[in-house]
Amino acid sequence: MSSVNKVILIGNLGTDPEVRHLESGAAVAQFRLATNEFYKDKQGNRVERTEWHNIVAWRGLAEMVEKYVKKGQSIYVEGKIRTRQYQDKDQQTRYVTEIVADEITMLGGGRAHNEQAGGQQGGAQAAPAEQKTFRQEAELNELPF
């Protein structure tokens, strides 16, 4: 039986993306994405829970993130979950779980959208931003044939 590793998130960026260019020339972007859920506790009070996700984008997708994605912006991310390990400076093994993005769509809204729209607040609504979708191109060695 085959398996599926697919993650879909809609949330807001907690930081501007950090983009590095490796010696090979490949770009890699990393940022944190916040998703929120709401529920009522036993007393009937509305409680908000925020979950933070580490997102990684590679190559052309990383370059698009660098150009267009900013802190506070609302985005849709589709990708796969990966856990990697590394040795810290004290030689302790650490594990990091991150989402490797295959597709990112800018949704508009969020703090970054409001700043670009002139910071309109109250009853005035800014026109919705155009949605832009970026996809990671498959590497030749990843093709199924």
C-alpha cells in the first residue's frame, strides 16, 4: 500500500522570509507561518490557539517568496512534512520538523496587505489583492518515469 505525505496550511507569516543562496547557486527560503484555531473552554469563553509551522521553499519558489512574501501576509502553502536532525554546538542531537513547500499562493489580507493598501481600518475595505500562485518545479531525478 502506498502512503501520502501532504500538508495544506493557510496562515499568516510571523517573520519576513530568510533567503540564502547555497554554493551550488540554489536558493532556499525559510519562514514561520502561524495558523489559528478557536474553541470554547468549559466556562464558554472563546479561546484562540496559535500553532507555528517552519516552512522551507527551494530554488525558484524561494526566489518568488523573496520577492513577494512579507511578514503578516496571509498565504496558502501546500507541501510535505519533513523531520531532519542535526548536531548543535554542544554535540546534542536536535530534530526539526518543517514543511517543504511545493506550492504557495498569496491570499491578500493580513497585516502586510493592509500596509500596502494604505493602512485602511474601520469601515473602509481595501480591494482584494490579486492571488498569485507559485509552484516548485519537479527535479529531473524526482520524476516518476
